[in-house]
Amino acid sequence: RIEFGKWLKFQRENKGLTQMDLARLLNYDNPQIISNIERGFSALPAKRITDFAQHLGCSSLELEVRRMWASAKDDTSASALE
């Protein structure tokens, strides 16, 4: 999640958005959810992938693949990689 969070932060900053800006665009009351995702404390909610992608200027597919790749790398069990 940490690598994904760093990538997400880069995308957000590249669009000139603060965490508060992105939170408001996504109709979150508090930017803490954005902070938690960027620091790897929380996963990006699957149901919000399209919304995040739209505001970050990337495709939903790219965002989903990066999110899934980060999840697979975080899970050290062999079955997760099969």
C-alpha cells in the first residue's frame, strides 16, 4: 500500500490538488481518508476507483491495476501470488 500511496500522492500533486481539494471533489467531509491512503494506512475503496481516476487524470484501469498490484505485494502469503 505504501508504494501505491506514494504514486497516488504524486498523481494528486501533479494535478495541483491538495488533500483537501481531492477530498472535496470526492465528497468526503475530511481529507484524512486521502492522507491515510497516501501513507498506506488505508486501502483505496474499490467502489471509488472511477471517481479517484476521474479527478486524478488517469484511467480507472490503471488505478485498479496499481491498487491490485500493491495489494498482492503486501500479502506475503504464497497463495495470494498464485
